[in-house]
Amino acid sequence: MSTTGDGPNRYEQPLPADRELLSERRLRRWHWRRLLRGRIRPLLAAGLAGVLLGVGGMAWQTQAGPFAPEEVCWGALARDDLAPMFRKPQDVKAVDAPVLYGRRSMDGPTGSCQLTNSDGDEWAFTARVHRLGDWTGDDGQWADEFLSARLTPLGGGLLGMASDNRAWLAIPDGCLGRPDKFDGPTVVDIAQGTWTSDREPRTEERDWMARTVVQLVNKVSADLGCAGTIADPVEDLPKAARYTRTEKPDALCGIKGLTLGKKRKPDQYPMITDGHGPVRTCDRDFTGSQPKQRLMTVEDPRLAALFTRMTLHEGDRVDSAVGSGGLSPNLGVFRVRCQAGATVFLVQANDGGMSTDLRTLFPRYVEAEAARLGCGPLKLTLPRPGASR
């Protein structure tokens, strides 16, 4: 998710014919070209311009010092907005890759922004605008982090979620149009520092992340020429998810009737998405950005598109009267049409000990969740162990 800054004159380079800069660059009041408008001898003017260009070029690249703008990240965030997360918001270094979008582009708007403390520590805040793609590609890591049970749905019909170190929100369909069944939505996502799986969530930081991603989407949407704004979602957010220690053996991940059999419980307590949103995720025991075991239902059809190719090509075929899916040693995935549209059920094991439970959990999970969503009853027939298509 890291971003890289362009050179000092990146804004002066000609853009491709099919792309346009969405936010206009402001001319500084004391820009060197304005100094040359006075009655200054040519030799003195040339020398002064050279000095200012040499110093100013470096400062503009990092947007620090006297060149530091009052608004950062495409002009969406004021310095005061950064105060809850940065010690010295006025000294924060900002590097923007401006949001570009051409109507003939197949990739949608793209852009990035990175903010870092001026004292050189490794803490960083990164924002991106990009279209989500196939889960089996680069967006597999995106799903690990941004669809985690740690994130809270923003609610209010918004396609987005937030935690204390990750947040994302889709640009409204009315702005860019609804993606097709093989494309995910165009989103703004933000990341604060490295991924963390702390057991206790930091609610104040989560609220700031939720509020900030909304501000960014509103600015990008406005630059795209779209009307309307999204309201601050913080007041309606549910409590942040925590690991639960009240799980029953016959209701794994809080799903009544879901069991491993003989009332056997997994070794680790789960964290479960709190609140109604685009996904319901149950994660156990994180290692890095991945849980050792994940059970996830993707209820929003726009997000389910990320998994379309996977349901067609992953592992050995899973048979059912409706829907399609596959099963591999570490992953089971199934796609079916429910009342809201395409829905994907996924059971993932990233730990050898938990992968032995996958064949038992996967069909039971899909059938229980389909019944909960009103698109059942489903009956899955798994491929024989060791079979290959």
C-alpha cells in the first residue's frame, strides 16, 4: 500500500490525452514567477529564480516547510483534521499522487496520498483511490486486511467499513455507475501504520478513520463532478468488535447449529463482525494480516464480484442444485443468488491444524448461512478427498 512521490515538476508534465487532473494546483502567492514580474535586472532575476527553484523543488516534493499546503490528500483534509492522529499536524509531510481519471479508462480513478510525521518515525498514513479486482490477484491481501472481522460496517446503506487502523468506502454508484459482475467497486481505502490484530480495539481511532474515509470520498466524488455528500457516520456506528469468550460448541461463530461435531470447540476464540454490513466475518487467531481460520459471508453483490472467478476456478468442484463453488485443501468457496443478489460464502484455513476441520465446517457453514439469508435450503456435495478435476 505504500506510495511513492513524483519528482518536483510532476504537475508540469503533460498528461495523457485520455486522463485529466481532478484537483487544480494552487499557485503560491510568492511563487518565483511573480517575483520576476517586477523591475529586476535580468541577471539578478535569473540567479534568484535558480535559488528558489532549487530550494522550492525539494520542498514541493514532500510538501513541507513554507510550501506545506493547509489541505492535504487531494485537498480533502485540513491540518486540524489530522490533530487526533498526529502529534504536530502542521509539520506533517504529505506526498500526493493526484487522482486521475479518463472517461476511456478501464481502471477507474486512481490516486494515492501518504502522510508521515516530520520527525522521521515509521508511522505513516496512506490513502488510495482504486478499483477492486479479482480476489485471486493482488486484492487477496486487500481482503485479508479490509474485510477482517476487526472492521465495523459503516451502516446507513454505505458500502464500507472501518477499524482503528484500516478503513474503506466505495464511491457511490450514482457517481461512477455500478460495476459489472466481474469487477469490484472503486473505493477509497486508508491504512494507518502496519496491520495490527490487537485484542482490544481503539474506538476513538476507529471513529477518526471512519470520519476521514468519508471526507476523502466526498472530495474525490466532488472532483469527479458528482452531486451530494455522505454524512458523518460515527454517531451510528456499533461497538467495535472484540474476541468473544461466550461461543457455544453448537453455535460456532455465533451461528446456531454450526458445529464440528461431538460438541468439539476450536482452540481459539473468534472475533465476529459487529453490525449489519457488506460482509459478516468470523476470524480466529491472527498471524500477521491473516487469521488462522476465517468464515466469511459476502452479502453485498458489488463486493461479491471480487470472488466470482474464484468460485468458478478454485479447487475441485462442489455440486449443488443451485450456485457454484470449489474446495481445495485450504479454502472452500461457494456462490449463490440470494434475495439481495449474488452472495459468496467462504471458509479459509491458513493453519495446518485448522485445515483438517475445513471439510466439516465448509458445507455446514454454507447451508446454515444460506438459511439465515433466506436463499436456502442448500445441500452441497463435496468432491471425494484427494480427487482432482
